[in-house]
Amino acid sequence: MSRVGTRMIYFGGDYNPEQWPADVVEEDVALMRRAGVNIATVGVFSWSDLEPEPGRYEFGWLDRVLGRLHDAGIGVALATPTASPPPWFTLAHPGAMPVTADGVRLTHGSRDTYCVSAPAYRAAARNIVAELAERYAHHPALTMWHVHNEYGTDCRCDVTAAAFRSWLEKKHGDLDVLNEVWTTSFWSQRYSDWAQIMPPRATQYLPNPAHVLDFRRFLSDELLGGFIEQRDLLRAANPDVPITTNFVQGGWVSVDHARWAGEVDIVAVDHYPAATGAGADAETAFGGDLARGWGRGSWLLMETAPNLIYTPGRMHAKEPGQLTRNSLDYVARGSRGAMYFQWRQPRGGAELFHSALVPHAGPDSPVFREAVGLGRTLKALAPRLPEEPPAARVAVAWDAPSWWALQGGGLPSAEIDYLTAVQQAHRVLHRSGLAVDFVFPGMDDLRERLTAYDMVVLPHLFLVSDEAAAALRDFVASGGHLVVDHLSGIADPAGRIRLGGYPGAFRDVLGLRVVEWRPLAGGTPIALDNGDRGIRWSERVETAGAETLVRYAGDVLAGAPAITRNRHGAGTAWYVSPGLDDDALGRILDRVAAEAGVTPVLPGLPPHLTAVRRGDLLFLFNHGDVPGTVALPGSDPVTVQPGGFQCVESGRV
Amino acid sequence: MSRVGTRMIYFGGDYNPEQWPADVVEEDVALMRRAGVNIATVGVFSWSDLEPEPGRYEFGWLDRVLGRLHDAGIGVALATPTASPPPWFTLAHPGAMPVTADGVRLTHGSRDTYCVSAPAYRAAARNIVAELAERYAHHPALTMWHVHNEYGTDCRCDVTAAAFRSWLEKKHGDLDVLNEVWTTSFWSQRYSDWAQIMPPRATQYLPNPAHVLDFRRFLSDELLGGFIEQRDLLRAANPDVPITTNFVQGGWVSVDHARWAGEVDIVAVDHYPAATGAGADAETAFGGDLARGWGRGSWLLMETAPNLIYTPGRMHAKEPGQLTRNSLDYVARGSRGAMYFQWRQPRGGAELFHSALVPHAGPDSPVFREAVGLGRTLKALAPRLPEEPPAARVAVAWDAPSWWALQGGGLPSAEIDYLTAVQQAHRVLHRSGLAVDFVFPGMDDLRERLTAYDMVVLPHLFLVSDEAAAALRDFVASGGHLVVDHLSGIADPAGRIRLGGYPGAFRDVLGLRVVEWRPLAGGTPIALDNGDRGIRWSERVETAGAETLVRYAGDVLAGAPAITRNRHGAGTAWYVSPGLDDDALGRILDRVAAEAGVTPVLPGLPPHLTAVRRGDLLFLFNHGDVPGTVALPGSDPVTVQPGGFQCVESGRV
Amino acid sequence: MSRVGTRMIYFGGDYNPEQWPADVVEEDVALMRRAGVNIATVGVFSWSDLEPEPGRYEFGWLDRVLGRLHDAGIGVALATPTASPPPWFTLAHPGAMPVTADGVRLTHGSRDTYCVSAPAYRAAARNIVAELAERYAHHPALTMWHVHNEYGTDCRCDVTAAAFRSWLEKKHGDLDVLNEVWTTSFWSQRYSDWAQIMPPRATQYLPNPAHVLDFRRFLSDELLGGFIEQRDLLRAANPDVPITTNFVQGGWVSVDHARWAGEVDIVAVDHYPAATGAGADAETAFGGDLARGWGRGSWLLMETAPNLIYTPGRMHAKEPGQLTRNSLDYVARGSRGAMYFQWRQPRGGAELFHSALVPHAGPDSPVFREAVGLGRTLKALAPRLPEEPPAARVAVAWDAPSWWALQGGGLPSAEIDYLTAVQQAHRVLHRSGLAVDFVFPGMDDLRERLTAYDMVVLPHLFLVSDEAAAALRDFVASGGHLVVDHLSGIADPAGRIRLGGYPGAFRDVLGLRVVEWRPLAGGTPIALDNGDRGIRWSERVETAGAETLVRYAGDVLAGAPAITRNRHGAGTAWYVSPGLDDDALGRILDRVAAEAGVTPVLPGLPPHLTAVRRGDLLFLFNHGDVPGTVALPGSDPVTVQPGGFQCVESGRV
């Protein structure tokens, strides 16, 4: 990213001056300077203000804003506004509005209301992007291009259907292949012509899961096509300006970010944790570590909430200091900056209660005062911040298609939740003080990436290709420690079960086969012979070489293996059959880590403290309500106040 | 209302002879006489029986029914049947069927299935109304016209869209104004042509709340236009017959009854309380007091259930005596009568389990026997009943648009519930024995109405105009006591936040500003330093002149103001920041009442008794299961039996 | 059923070789032989493999499969594949796709996606059936025809509307009759032309329940027409092959199986119990007994799950031995076999986690091993199994239209659940060790069937015709014991309430009238004077000749009758007014049984054992986890192991 100085930490956020009168804009620039803001994301959702009628442009206001920001020394992440076409677009191109699975054609009135496959939409988008590129590609305020916003729109219209069919033809080549890998003989779904294939639409009963899975892959690729089209236009206008788009990270995922990461100049992530109190630090760490995985060490926090956190049922206001601590945590985990949605809280519109650095109450408010302090902190930190990202010897696997596959109906248990499983694995390792990376078994570079780790955990890696399975086996053979859970390695990438006993992809390396699943009723655990309890899941495991470490102790499974270890080449493969709570899983993963020789960032840390190391700089965060003191080798002990942090130069422990 | 004798209490209800053979009608008239019924609402939903084919009328049966009722001395509230067009209407005018936000065009088969904006519907409605007017406007049985039924139909079709645009043009005048007050720069929603504006329809994500709010206002006005059209036709036929329509009061409100109240000759209300046991009396009181507010002292209970109460999960049968007690309570609170849905329980149709004065079991049943006694009681009471309504010195504010605004998505807490907040304020005052009125801050006569009160409570008055805010400030300046809660005074009538600190409309009169909302998780209260607990809501308050009476005592807010009092001119403005339970809120409101010099109807009343005074007549109700004895000044103590009532002449206390 | 040997017990299940390569098919045949499988259901959902393009057939694979199975001595239940038209059908006949009440036209991609009223669908179905009939009607492997699959598709399109109107004209003859029995005067629904009648479609509010009820009856008849059309084609091709279709029995019912039973050569039932642990035996018994009622003694278990049971929230794996025990239980209750969905668990498709006799793990698995043992057991049992079905002296009534009527909205209690009520009555009798049959009050042979019983229970028989009511009264008059509960006998077959006091159909025989329903809130029971408690329901009963056995003891009903007995002719009619738990209901029904002289199959059986008798063969099942010993007259005691069973020759007790 050419213009992103490595000695600078981005601090700023989404800014929508088009919603405000001129005097407020003047106040904004003054307040940004007071807070030390050095970047503003401008133009997201501004299409109807930039092109109020087809072909009539109003760039004057944007000229003035960019000029004013530049004069104040503030860079601009200039957005293309294509995530929300103006109302005139609907009337001009009704066929470019998205259609739901039920056949309802949506209408403007919100955001994201377009069909990415519609030629008219693509043309209008190219047009406004070209206009922006022409006008601003060499603007001195331009720090980076921010394409679109949170790609993720779904459409099931006939135009989408045609695009889906083209994608399928390209992927499967032959209709017989598609019929085979989709198992279309089930329920008389065999296609005799490509034209018969539709997006998943309202139908009588359960859909074909392979059909749904390929449609989600298609949608991710189709949206990526939309991004690339814009990126290439912008790059052509000025190859020196870095280009990104903001990935959404959360409980909902409509694109495969691991695939997208290769197409952006820097991975930018919107992260809105929902946890409050205890647990919030783990969610922040998860977000930062996963983003760093996508970005191969470097990424940018593009949006997070300055204050109110969306939780089920209500918004939760952050505690004093939490904005600062969470922001530093992202930076410690590799973010090039700390950016927020949003700068100023709007008076109206659908998100008028979303928090902002300048809230409804104005600058005379706790959140703005904390922002001013945070700006100072980041500015002071920038020169000290090493280039290198945090280093980890343990990795957790992440795979968007496995998530999609486990979102279908008809699963063996309604408690199956991919995100929960991955977050738990990460959280348990994080609680043990380990630095954690992510690997992506769906990507071609898996084998290469695995070389960096001593220990890899595969939570619910439901889909796995032959190549990825081989790479993971070889990782073990070469001395690695692999941990597999009960829903990992079950199916091929099309979602077809690997037969002969679960988990088909890893039976050999694990030295066992699972002959029967026995999902547990909610609230009815199963005893294990080590005193722990299995929750949500049990199954009948038959070992074939593996050593049994823990056995089921109740129900019809009494005496059967529950947790096993298998030597394979120079390494070890572990199998965790039951669902476990954090403590029980922690005991297992700690044991694996010990055998793998993986040690915490800072051994002996009190539980309410976390530590992140970048090179010689050690970040210490206190997530509790009492002070925490840390003994550092060769220096005085460091005390971190409740809710606070410390950055300490420290040799590697 | 010309024909409504003030010495008569209406007693009767909805009557549908078209569902029954002739011998049942004969029995009905005899039973009505036995019960002392003096009014029957006839013709609601009778369109398909009156006009079975377009232009072919069958009035014979209605002639006979009106004649038979008149002969028996029973008056008729004759309904126009326009709430449910006949099946032939759908086939003749498919475009006049309503369309949902998803684009589904509804079909006949229930009731209320029409688009009020559709010219064909309006023409058909005018036609049948004109026929009825011509035939019955001078019929001797005609006591009043009952137009339509429970107005409240929603439609999103293209015809509605055009009507909505006309309404918007008339309201906002200029498209730039609309763009400004709707904040359409948010999410690229700026309109460049009126033609781009649609009713809220299925869209990708959250709608614009200002758009939704104006649509709800439009719908209320559009339906009112439908009413006025009928009213004027009927009035032209005979200006001496009073005209009304039945307002629905409940958990659902689609029109702004405060605005409608000025267009009817008497406010008629359908009230279906859902509370059983303790709490039922408060809900009845709330309904009666609110209706009296709409009707400026006089109103008519047009429908309530004789027996079964709809509660979540099941119908609850009233206790013996409850029908009588509740009915008298409405009368005590200003109702000109006690009318029920319905006279005779139907054999079939969608509401065949709705209760009736004559149930499926027939007249040999508890409910009919109680009805006979109630008829006698009302007849005896009529000559004693003073003209004047109950008088109150305290008022609660009611504002339908604030309710609508707080029904949108994206609110800071899912526990925000306008109706609950208003009902709680009323209930707490009612439990303290105070007579309570309602005022309507959205109406032009607010300033005039406020002169009647010493104390005014504004629960969740989210939207408030500059004019209303000024009137309320002046109310305080002139000596009044104003109580404001945490969601009151937040926004202007378009729903735009009043900036600079909440509550923008009342910061000055309250002497404080709120700089941050901190909604509470369900079940996680916050301590207050008076021993009470805040629930659902907390926030950071900074006083600017106000005196702090109670402080938050827990969480990050410890020590911050929670309940304050501010002298403003000759009066006092109180602010209640946290949500409170009834007891805690009661202690605050009792204190305000005491300072305002407002006293109960009858001090020292046992908690299971309530008292309502109309002039010299005192109504005493016992809602408990033990007798209650009341000492009255200058007369013997009065004992009210469990579940019973007493009407006592008594000088003002 | 000509080819069904009475000395043979069918053992096998659904088999889909079209989903597998040739080597798997070879393995399947070998495994079937190992397990003793003697029948395979082939061709369900195979349409797209049989006719991959319109008019182009691929029968080669089916020829090979049938040949291979026949060579191995395995019979074939050959299905017509019409439950799931191929994708090409949608494109060729878009108008034959089903339409929801909201107007959404469904698309292929699942199963069951067709409109049974559509001429194009019917033609395509007849065509493929004719092809199959021509090719296979005399195939030596053909054991029976299995038409379609689980009939139950719903459609609301215009073609369906026309068919519905024809059905209505035929049923009601005159539009005035329809208007009368549908109570269309309610809410202005009176029809003046048949053309105005639509299927129930999206409308504004509650539909007319009589309209919905007739539509459900129509749909059952319309689907039956589809079946008969196929049946007659197949029968014409070879009158000697029995023809059936699999009835779905479960929490959802879209056709009236009692009516269908007369049109099949043998009643075949799909039964998927959802109960786990205690209660599972009662659900199996219920399914078997009800199926036997439809089949007049003989029926065939066509599908059940070999292992995983669908329960709310997760699949539950059966305990070891449960497959065997449940299967034998069905056979004991009259099933001609034990068949499963499915033989081999699929790799893909929507039901890839459905259990199978050959699971994903392959034959080296607990379920396949148990299947092998079960095959041996059935083979050994076959020659010993008497022809005669179990004999019962007590019957429970079953009536699909009453279920439908109680599924509407606006009922007096959300806890009303027809299936729960019938299952409870059956379960309570079953727990008392009684053999139980079912009778069908909606069928013409009711009077004749009643002659077989001493005791009949009518749970929630909401709808009852005059004829059925007379037959039930005569049953009592002739000496029978009739038990009526609080929602039985309420309405006529159109759903119109029988007036004058509930239950209108049985007031006279019960000697009482109910004048008021008082549904109870969940969790708020009402005391009875015998120490039991009423749950869910109470009501005010006035006796008129009946003897009060138990009285309400709480609430406003204190002292009122709750359970009564009335002598009527030579018999007795019992009324159970409150809802009761199993124990309380059991005490009442035991008393009735005692007075009726009905005795258990095997008196004194321990509670975890059940006994079923067919002729001289006594089946004993142990559903508990400790052994159970049974003393048999004239022979040694028999001990049944936990989870096991015994078949004992034994003279009648």
C-alpha cells in the first residue's frame, strides 16, 4: 500500500459531510484536528448526492470536503458509492432490483438494494466509479480507495440465474459431473439441460445442500467480480493508490474473505463485537487474529463501534477506557490503524442510534474526550511500533464454505454452529496465553502456510478437499500436532460424505473411525472418565491404532473412546469426539500445546491480563477490575491498571 | 349528539340478525327487552347481505329488523358496512385489493380487505352509504350512525403510492424539504423526483424511519378521508343524527385517534383489556380515561367483551360480577353507555368463540343472567348520573406518532415499549388514588388544555414539536409540575434527534443534559442511592442547574444523577432517568403530586378499592376478594363487597 | 394382497441404486442377503432418472436392479415416481408448479413440487405410470406397487381454485346451502356466484374456518383422485399385483387416511416416532394401533427410521436393541412387515443424515449388525405368527377433520391440540395394559364397528355428524361405556356450533350441559375434590340427570361438577370436563374399564413391560433398564431382558 506510511497509525472513520450543513463541517474539521484524526472515509453511500439524476453530477461538495480535509492534514479513504444506488436507479432499471427466494422484487428505501449480476447496475457502477477516478485519482488528499461497502448482497432473479449457470458450467464443465457431485438422483433432481438450473428459490421442502453451497460460492465470486471491475478502473487511473474494500466479520458471512484477500491491496475489516464484560477481549482478539490471517500479517480495522455495542436485545455502552483498550488491541494484532463507524452520529436515517466519536451530545461528551486521548496515544505509539506482526506457533483453521455447509437444514443437531466452534477453539487458546494465527484449508497455499506452525486445530472443518487433507496429514507426518473435532473432515468440498466411517478425511491420521453419531439433547451432558462432561455431541468411536486418553463414562457409550491421540510419522493427531466446555477443552489443548512445545506469549500472566507481542514491543491489556502486575525478565515489574494497557519494550521471553 | 339523552345510559351491543333465522330474531328482541337493552348496533359487515350483487339491494331484512327493534323500544346504531366489501367486489375490482409490503395482493375471505385509496373502493363505499342514507336517515329507530368499523387498513399498492406522494407534496411542499427532514443523504436515498417515493416496501435492510413515520401519518389521514366522505354523505341526509366510528384501543394503533376525535360527533371506543385478576382495574381505568381525553369529557364504550378476555395463550372467562363492575367503571369515567361485542354468539365464522351477552348456551347461562341485572342497574343509575365528567388535576401525555416512532427497528433497546410506558405512568397515578386525564402534545390545543392541570407526566414522548415543547415549558414557568422520562423530548416531529444532549426539547427546563445512553440488559438492574433499582435503562446525566434527588449507585455511573428536580419560573421540572418498577415510580410521582398539591379522589382508600367521582356521585369499586369499608366525611361508612361496587351521593372531599 | 404370503414378514426398505455406482449395488445385494432382506422399495423419486427428458426413457438401470434383486430372491415394491417431477417438467409446464397462499409459485429443487390439479402434471404422471406398468407389471420381482410417496401437497393456484369450486358444487349443490353452512353472513362473505370462491389465500385477518375446513377436505379428495388414477392404470396392467401408497402418520396430516384406506390394497404407513426414552413405546403402540384401525386389522410398516430419531433440536440415536424391539412391536400390532427408510444412507442430497440400515460407516457398524440379527428374528417368527390381529374391547376415536378444525386460529386456548389429546387417551389406556383399537366417527361404518367394543373414548371429537352422534348414543343405549371430553361433540361437520349448551351432540346422553368455558392459564391448575388437578381447561357444567363423581374445588367453579356419569339405556356415558394429567386420567379410565368389564392383555404386568397378543402368540416387550418377569397361567414365568422382547405361545388369559 504505497501511501500508507508504516510509521503512522491510521486514526479516523466514516465521515458523511453530505448529511450536514457547512458550519457543522467546519466544526468537524476542527474537532478532527483536536482528536488527532489523520484519515476520514468519505463517500460511502453518497451516490444520490454525487449523481442526483442520471448523468448529472454534483462534485462541488466533495471537492470542498476533500480540500478542507487536505488543508487540515487529514487523508481521505475515498469510497465508491455503489453499495446503494439512488432512487432514480430503481425507476430507470426495475429489472436490476434484487429478487428474494420467494420472488419478491425489492425496492429502494434502505441500502444494498441492487442485483450485482444486472448489466444495468454494473454499467451505472462503472460509470460513477469512472467519474470519481477521473476527478480524484490524483487528489493530494487521497490516501486509499474504499470500494463499495461490505459486499454481501443476495439475489435470485433470472439474470442471476443465468450468471449462476455460467459459473457452474465453468466450474463443473459437464452436466453429468454436476449431477454426480450434487447427488441429483436424490429426489428426482437430475438436470438434463443447464437451463433447468435456478438459484435456490422457494420450493416445497428441503433444498439440495450442494445446490445451496455452490450458489453461495457463486455469489461470493460474482460479488468479487463486481469489486475487481471497480478496482481495475481505479488502478488504471492511478496505479499508486492502494485499493481496498471493507470485509464484514461477524455472525453473518456472505463472501469467502480468504479468497477475496488476494485481490485487495490491504485487507480492511469491519468488526463489531457483541460480547460485553468478560469475553469481550476474546472476541476482539479473534477478530484481529482472523483479519491478520486474511491479510498475511497486515490489515486495517476499517470500522468498529466507538461506543454502543449491539447485543441481543439492546445496545451496550462501553465502559470508560474500553474504546482505547480495544483499539490498541487491534493495533497490537496487526492493524494498521483504528477506524470507526462513524465520526459524527447522524440526526436521522436508519442508523441514527449507532454510536460515533462525536455523539448526539456533541464534543462535550465522554466518548469524544476518550477519542482525543486515544488520538494522542496512537500518535505516540506509531514510531515505536515494529513492522513485524505478532508471531504464533499455533493456528486455527477457518473455512467459509464449511460454515455455509453447516448453515443448512436437516443437520443432526440444531446446536451445530460453525462460528461458535471456531471462536471457542480460538478463545480457549487465547485464554491459555498463546499467540494464535489462522490458516485457510480452502486456499492453495495451505501446505506452505502450515510450515509455520507446531500445532493446528480444525474446529468443524466439515468440508475438506483431498489436497487439503493430504497437506494436513503431511503436517502431522512432519512432526506437527493436529487436533480434529467431531464435525471436521466429514465431507468433500461438494458436501458429499466421505464414506466408511467419520471423519473420512482423517481416519488414517487419527487411527480411528466413528461408526455412529449420538447428538445429545440440550442440557443432558454425558460423563467422561476424566471427570469432565461431554455436551451437545457424543458418538461411537472405534480406535484403529490410536491411544485412548479419555473415555465416555455414561449412557450406552460407557467405556468407548472419547479423546484419543495417534502417532503418525513424526507428529501426533488428536481427536476430540464430544463437545466440551471451555475449561475441559482448555485442558486438552493445553496438553497438546505442551507436547507440541508451544508456549504462551508471557507465561504466568494473571487471567485478567492478555499480552500481545510485536517484535520487541509487548502490549499488556487489563480486562479486569483490579490492577495486574507482570514480572518481565530483566526489567522491573509492570503494573497495568484495571481497564488499561501498557506497551513495553521487552526482549523475547 | 342530538338524540342521545343525557338521562339515559346506552346498553346493548353489536347485533347481526342476518346470521340467524327469523325465530331467533324474535327471541332476540324478547331477550333484549328482558335485559333492558336500549340500543343495538346493526349492519356492521352486512354489505354482502345488503348488496349481494353489484347494484342489487336487499333491504327487506334490515327494514324488518329496524322495525322490530323500534317496536320494542330499542334504538339502532346503524352501521355502514364498508369495512368488508363483498366477494363480488374483489372480482370486479382486483386492483382495489390491498397489497402488502412484500407485494402480495390480498384476497377476500376475511374482513377489512380493501385499499382505502382505490377509487373503485371509494365509489362502491359512497354508493352503499348513499343507499343507506336515503332509506334510513329518518328512520325512527335510528339513534346514531356507526360508520365503517375499526379503521386501520394498510396498503402499499401503486394507487396508495400516488396518494402518499400527494400527501407528502402537500405536507412538505418542496422536495428539498422532504430530503432534509427525512435525512435522505443517509444511505443514498435522496429523491430527485416525487415519483421516486414509494410506500415502505420490502427492501434489503432497515428502512428510513422518517419515511415509515410519514407513511403512518399518511395512512391515518387517508383513512380519515374515507370516514369524512361517508360522514358528510350521512350528515347531508339528516343533519340531526349523530355520527361516529369506533376507535380501536389496544396494543395496536394504526390511526391517530386524537386527530380523529375532532371529526366525530361522539368518540366511540372499542376496548378489550387483556389483563386478568389484579391489574384488570388499571387497564379498564386507562381505557376509560384515555377515551375521555379524546372525547373531551364524553365518550361511548362501543365494544368490549361480555365475558371471555383475550390473553396471550387463551381466553380468560370473567369472574362473576366483573362484567357489571367493569361496565360501571367505564360509565363512571365518562362513557355514555356500556355496549358489547356482541349480543349473540355466532354459530360460525372466524369469531365464533368471541363471547356474547347471549352465549352458545343460550339465555339460561351466567353471562345472560348477569346482563339482565346490569341492565336494571344502569337504568336505575341513569337519572342520578351527573352530566359532568370526572375532574383531574394531573394529566399524562399520549402521542400516537411517538408510539409509531418507537416501533421501528434499530432502537437502543428492545425493551422500549411506548404503550407499556404510558400505561405504567397512568397505573402508578391510578394506584395512588389520583384522578388522571390525558393530554395530547401533538394537537394544537395543547397549551389551552394544560391550563387545567397542576402536574403533567410525559412518558416516552419521543417526538415533540417546538410549539409543544414551548407550551410545556410555559406550563412549568406558570407553576406547573412536569415529569419527563428518559425517552421524552428526544426528537422533532420528523424523528430527527435534537442535538447537543438529550432530551433536546427539555434540557433547559430540566436544567441538565444527558451525554450518553447506557441501556441495561434484561434482568440486570442498576442500584440507586435511595435503595431503589433502575431497570431497562440508565444513562449519564450532567446537571446544569437541576438539583439531584437520587443518584445512580452502581456500575460506571456511580454517583451520577438519576432523578432530578429543577425550578423553572413558578414551577418545577422533574427528570426520571432510569426505568423504574411501579413501586419506585410511585414514590417519585407521589412526591411530585404532593409538591404540586394534587390529592387523591378519596384519601385513605384501601388498595383494593378505587374511587371515581362525577360531580356529587362517588363510584366505589372493590377489585379484591375481601370487603372494603370507606369512611366518607359527613356520612356513614360505606362497605363495598368483593368484586362489587357502590354509587354514593357525597359532597366533595 | 395376492402376492403377500401370510407366512412371510416383509423386511427391507427404500432402496435407491440410481444414486450409486454399480459396485455399490453389487455390495448392496450381498448385504441384503446377509441381513435376510426380502423386499426393497425401488423407484421412489426416480422420475428424472427414468425419464431424463420428456419422452426419453432410461429403464436399463431399473431392469438391471430388478433382475439383480430377483436373482437374489428379493421382492420389489416398485414405486411410481410421481411425487417429484424432474426439473424439465417445471420449464415445460410452469403453470403446474404449486402456488402458496401468498401467491408464491414454487420451483423445483426439492421434492413434491407440483400442483395435483394441474392437467399437465396429471398427464405427465399418467404417462410415466403407464410406461412403468407396461414394462414391469408382470416382472417376477414385482411384489407390490407403491404409488407416489406420502401424498400431501398443497396448492392455492387458479387451477386448484376451479377444482375446489367443482368439488364444492358437488358437495353443497346449491350456493345458498354453502352460504348457510359456512356462515358467510359473518364479515360480509356471502357469495353470489361460485366463481367468487377461492382457495384460502392471503387475506387481511382471520379466515373463515368453514372455508378452510372444506378446502382441507377437498385437498384430501383431490390427492386421492390422483392416487386412484394411477392405481387404476396399474391394476388394468395386472390385476393380481397389490397396490398401495404410504400414508404419513405424524404431527402433520394433510389427507384423511381413514377415507383413503378403502382405496388401497393394503394400508402402508410411514411412522417416525419422536419420543425418546420413556414414552417411545407408547408412541410406537399408538402408531401401530392407529394403522391397524385404518387397515381393519392388517397393515404394513412401510417406513420408519432404522436409527436416528428426529426430535426437536437434534437427532437422537436409538439405544442398542431398540430397532429390533420397536420393529417387533409394529409386527405384533398387525404389521405385515418391518420396512425402513432407508437401506443405504446417501452421500448427498437433502436427507444425507437420515439414518439407514447401511450407514455412512458401512456394514461394519452397530446398526447393520443389529439389522442382521433382526432379519434372523423375523424369519424365525414368520411361521409362528397367527393371521389374526390383536383383539381389543376398547376403542379411541380418530377424526382427521376434527384435527383440522382445531388447527385454526382464534381457539379458546392455544393449548388445544388434537393429536396430543388422542395420543394421551391412547397412552393412558396402553399404560393400563389394555389392548386398544381405533374407530372413525367420520366413516359410514361407524355403527357397525362400534359393535366390537365395550368402551369408547372420544378425545376432542370436535366435529360430529348427527348420524355419528346417534350411533354413539345407541352404542351407550345398547350397553356401551362412552367417555366424552371437553372439546368433543361441539360442532356439526361444517364446524357450526351445536347450540344450547356444550357438547351439543352429547348433552342428552351425558345428562348435562356446559354453560361456560373457562380455559386455564398455563401452569395454573384448578383443584378437584378428589385430590387431582384440572389443567389447561375448566368449564361450568350443569347436570341434568348425570351423577357427579368429581367436583371442581377451587376458583369460581368450586362445587361445580367436573367428572360425571350418566346411565343411558343399558350403558353409561361419562363426561370429563377438566384437562387431566396421565395419572389422573388413568384413574378415571381404569374405573370406566372396570365398570365396562374390560381387562388388560396380561393383568399384573410390571409397568416397564408391555404385552400384545395375536391369537395364541404373546409378545412381551421390556422398555425399561431392569429385567421383568411375567407369570403366565399354566406355564413357567418368562423373563424379558432390559430393552428386549419375548414371543410366547400362551393360551388366552
